[in-house]
Amino acid sequence: MADPVKGPASYFPSIEKKYGRPIAEWKDLIRASPLTKHMELVSWLKSEHGLGHGHANALVAHTLAEAA
């Protein structure tokens, strides 16, 4: 049996279901943004795209960790 997904990625199924976009699309938006700081990106996702704080935070954390 596969290990359960942990960390920010554990939010991905509910993000896709609630907001109707695949995770890859959200990550592309984050990477294309001129913003670079974690909380700036979280605030932007919340204000411009209507994401909740936890979902925005999970997407930003996962995307920035990939870039590091």
C-alpha cells in the first residue's frame, strides 16, 4: 500500500476539486508572477484568485521548494 501524501501536496486534490484548475496550472501562475516572496505570493493567490490561506500557502510552499 502506498504511503499517504504528506506536507503541502496533501492539499492538492482538494485544491483541484475546489478551484477547478490542475496543480500544474497553479504552479505555472506562481512561477510567472513577478512576486518572489512567500507571503506576497500567498496574498496574491488569495486576493486575485480567491484561494483560501491554507491552499495558497501549500501551493506556494511546494512551488518554491521545487525551485530551491
